[in-house]
Amino acid sequence: MNTDQQIVLLAEDDSNQVLLIRRALRKANLTQPLQVVSNGEAAIDYLCGEGDYANRESYPMPTLFLLDLKMPRKSGFEVLEWLKQQPGLRRLPVVVLTTSQEITDIHKAYDLGVNSYLVKPIAFSDLTAMLTLLDAYWINLNRRSMVYTD
């Protein structure tokens, strides 16, 4: 994989949601490589470059991290808490992409340092539009800090 590309990491345990997100990205002609992990522990392993994700050529550092909150092994909240304590990773832009509209979840996510909190839309066309806007801002317009691991 070309490490100069802007990689999006998606942490999502629902395979149907992953499929919908992949389809919406294709429909919107968004070409950034999407790496997918299915639980919080795998997300941490990916970001650390450990275990199955040790090969940084195959699993490069992401430019943007899309994080579901309700996942097995470690929740999105636990991943956020861990991430913001890592000196080389805490500036990685994190967008929560979840079904939860609970105000307590929204507050907690922002308290833990999330950059944006989005509720997954029901309509496929709305998901496509949302991902198009995410790409426009986070990939094309936003100025990034360097993300690294020690």
C-alpha cells in the first residue's frame, strides 16, 4: 500500500454497517483507502502497529479515525481514552460515527477529546452525503498534525 495516501481507519463491529459505508464511499467516488477493524482492541493494535497490524506498509497510520462507540472488547470510549493519552497519537482526528443520540454519550465523547460526533443516518443517500462532507473537510481542507508512534 502507498504510505503517502491518506488512510481512513474505521472501527466498526457491525459488518452490515461496514458494507454500507464502503458502498457509500464508492458511490461518492471517494478513493481514500479504508482500513477496517471490528473491535476496540483491534483499533488499539492497529494504531500501535502491533499484532496483526505490525506491518506499516500494509497497515499505515491513518489520516482520519472513524470510531463507533458500541463495540466489543473495548468500547469506543475506552479507545478514545487510551488514544488521547498517547503522545504520538493524541492529535489524530477522531470522528465518532455511531447510532447513539444519547446526550450523555455525546458529552462523554467530547470530554474525551473527540473532534466530531456524528449519528449514522438511516437513509443511504444521507450516509453518502455525510461521507462526502467528511472527506471534503477532514481529508481535503483540514490541516493535519503529524501522527507517529514511538
